[in-house]
Amino acid sequence: MEFDSEQRSFSVAQAARIIGKTELATRRAIERGQLPARRWGRRIVILADELESFLRALPSSLHGGDAA
């Protein structure tokens, strides 16, 4: 899934596909405060700019980092 430049928010399922993790792993990142999210009623919404910031903040394993 690619970022749509006009899409401003994502569901947990959409964010999980972008990140390349399961919905459960994505929900856990939200619960731990690693991935900022908003709640609108029962729906969880991740803003596009916050998802992008989350991805940019992930450590790079290209230079011998931890490959977890």
C-alpha cells in the first residue's frame, strides 16, 4: 500500500499494511505510545503525518543495527 498524498488518516488495518506488521503488532505499538493515534468513538485513527514520523523514527538495520 502506498501513501496517497491526499489521504490524511488511516485505520489500524491500513497502517499495519503500510508498516508491514500485523494489526495486533500495530495496536500494541499504539498501546505503548510508540505510534500516536486518535480515537473517534470506537474507531482508532492514525494521522498520515504521525505514521510517517513513526516510520522515519524507526532504527535502520542497514548499518549493523538490531534486526528484530
